[in-house]
Amino acid sequence: MTMRRVIFCFLAVFFASIAAAQQYDLVIAGGRVLDPEGGLDAVRNVGIRDGRIVRVSAEALSGKRIIHAAGLVVAPGFIDLHQHGQDMASQRVKALDGVTTALELEIGAPDVAAFLRAKEGRSLINYGSSASHVAARALVFGAPLPAGTILPKSGPATDQPATPEQIEAMQKRLGSELDAGALAVGMGIQYTPGATRLEVIDMFRVAAGRGVPVYTHMRSAGRMEPGSAIEAVSEVIGAAAITGASLHIVHINSTCLRDSTECLAMVEGARARGLDVTTEAYPYIAGMTQINSALFNPGWREKLGIDYGDLVLPDTGEHLTRQRFEELHDASGSQMVLVFANTQEIVDQVIPHALVMIASDGIEGHPRNAGTFSRVLAQYVREKKTLTLLEAVRKMTLMPAQVLERSTPDARRKGRLQEGADADVVIFDAATIADRATFQKPMEPSVGVRFLVVGGTVVVDEGKVVEGVFPGRALLGRRSAVDVPAHNVPAGTF
Ligand SMILES: [Zn+2]
């Protein structure tokens, strides 16, 4: 072979391989691409191959499939740190709300290995769980949770203090749940009022020892002392300071109520002192929980500043009376109830706050399950204009991804629209995106999400959920205490 021919062959192979390299599995063409980490907000083409974003470019890209996204926003898929409904119906409405990852981190699944087994290969979107202190306590007290529930009925297992031996058994259980792949320790302290301050600190110690955060629904809501929301925030910030565990306070608005901005100032203060404390909220004035839980132990009306009539059954819209409440509170079934304890003014102050990320606390029966993310984009970005689009997207993507980085390095590839990131992408119309779920019709899907991509697979196509695809993958904790990194508070504020 002549030298010329060798060079020719080499060049032919070279250009052929470039052509192959430029052929992507999926190209999202001409959309307004937002990356909250790099601050990118420009028209770009996104090339996806093998489940990853491999190219973000102003140049045209060729792919096996092209999604034409001109006029649409292309953002990292939304990450919901707080999602209870893990069934397919909930996953479908989450997908139509722009969510690519929905994690049960507040309380946690009662059996993490069983949870992961049930979801593997059968999930539309990505999933994961914390290790449940509530379930560990129920187990240790000999009253394991009934199948399909995450909260116990109020009784000795929720209301009595534990012995040192029982506390140790709970710690062991949390350790084995973390071994099974849990991302964090989940605590619903209001649902286990018998847990002493020391028991709480001892559970934070498990998290600190494993280098994972504690996600917590705090001990109490409202203004009554002792037992105010301010006291509850002090308790968990104290436990974080004592143990060194990272702390994520869930739904700060629905626990702190009228003192929400004070609670946020406490979080801000703790962060300024070097503690790793983060928080979240959902954009609704009502909460929802199990009516036979310890949250409704005697004194709840005084504490929350509400009455029987502020409790509403989600299925029928029935406002409760004292008699009806007592009947349901004493029942063993897990009837859910809406709790109207907040005001629109408070929610409107909390959602735009720089420290607050968006998380739904989603569960069937409450519109937050289906509408949380679209509602923030519709109400706070488009109507009230108290958030920019990029700020709102940041609260739904980068901020929760950074919290998840405390649990797994895999989260560094989430919440970003960059080369090397996981191809979890939402493509929506910023002019029309809106929630449609209401307290009367809580499972009405949002409108405006045109496409959703999970790990490179299209799961929402032209506004419709694609049937028979299950690209959702588990996010798992680090499973062992070996490589526990030191967690510093990230530079700057969220
Ligand atoms: Zn909660």
C-alpha cells in the first residue's frame, strides 16, 4: 500500500467514526436550554446517547430521533425529594408535572429492600427511599406497620418512651436499612411523640456515622409553648449540631405555619454558623395526613389553631365534626384527611424564599401529588412574578440534587443540563404550563409538559405518557460507612 493510500484509508475511517459519533440516540433541537448550575439560558441543541447528555451545542446535531423544541423550555427533570405515592397512577401524574425522580425521603418506606425490589424494572421515573425511624420504632415496639402504610396508628409504639435497649435496636435497624440502599434517615417525629430528645439525637448519630442526612417532619407545629414549631426547629438544628449530621427539614410551611419566616431565619442562622441545614415547601394551604396518627393526639386543635371543621375528607369533601373526628381517629384503617391550617399569604412568602426548594409531599387525595411543580411555574413565575424561571427551575433541580449529593455521588449527574449529566430532561411550554389538580379532583394531571425524558427514554411524548416503558432507576445510598466524606456547607446560599 502506498503512503497516500494509507492516509486515505485512515481519513476514511476517521471521518466515518466522526459521523457515527455525531449520530445521537435522541436530539432535543432548538429549545431554550436552562442549566441552573452553569447559568446557561440560551437556545441550544442537546445530544443524548446511552442515557447521558453528551452534547449541548449551538450547532445542529443529528440523531435517530429529533424532538423539535423551538419555543419550549428544556430543563433538567424535576427532582422531588418528598413523594409518598409510589404507585403507577402517581408516577404518571408526576411525569406530567415534569418530575423525573421522586423519592420517599420524609418518612421512608418501612422495608427498603422490599421497596426497591417492587420498583425495579417497573418504574416510570427514578426512585429511592430513606430508612424509616417511624417503622423501626414500630418494629421494636412489636407493632410493625400494616402492609402499604408508612405511618402507625397512635398507641404505645408512638407515644411511649423507648428503653436504651429499644433505642439501640432502632439504631441497628436503621443501619441495616442503610445497608439495603436507603439514602438517608427519615424521621416523622410528630408521629412518634414518645421519642425523647435523646432518642432523636441517637438517630441523628446513626446518620452522622454513615455520612448521610436526616430528613425530618418535625415534632410540632404552631405557636403554643412548650411544643411550638420554633421549639421543634431548635430541636432538630440542635441534634444536627451535636452529631454533625446534615439535616433536611421537610415542608417547613406546613409545620411552621404563621411562624414560617421565623423558622426560615433559624435555618439561615444555622447555615451561617456552618451547619448543613436545608429545607423545602409545597405550594398549597392544606396538608394531608392519616387521621388515626399521633399528630391528632389530644391538644391538636390548640396547637394547630384549627378546629374539627378544618379537617376535610379528600374523597367526599366532608368537613368533620367532633363526633366524626373521634370515630375516625379511633379507627384502625388508614383514612387520610386534609388539614386546612395555612394561609395563602404564608405560602406566598415561603415558596420564593432563596433557601426553599420545591418538594411535593405527594400522595393520592391531595392535589400536591399531581400539581406541585407546574403550580409553582404558573403561579410564582408567570402570575405573581416572585420567581424567575431559572430560579424556580433551580429550586426543582439543582438544589435537591445537591442535597442528594450528601447521600450518593450519583446525584452529581442529576439536576443539571450539562454534558455528562444523566439524560433526565423536561421539555415544557413556559407560557401554558399549569396545574389542574384541585381538592375536588386531586389526580387531574398538569398541562404544559410536552416531553419528559428519563435516562434517555422518552416517557412523555407530545403531552401523553408513553405506555410500557419503565426506565426509572433506583438512587441508592452508599451502603457502607467506609467512604464517609466530610460535608461542608456548599459555598454561597441556595
Ligand atoms: Zn410530613
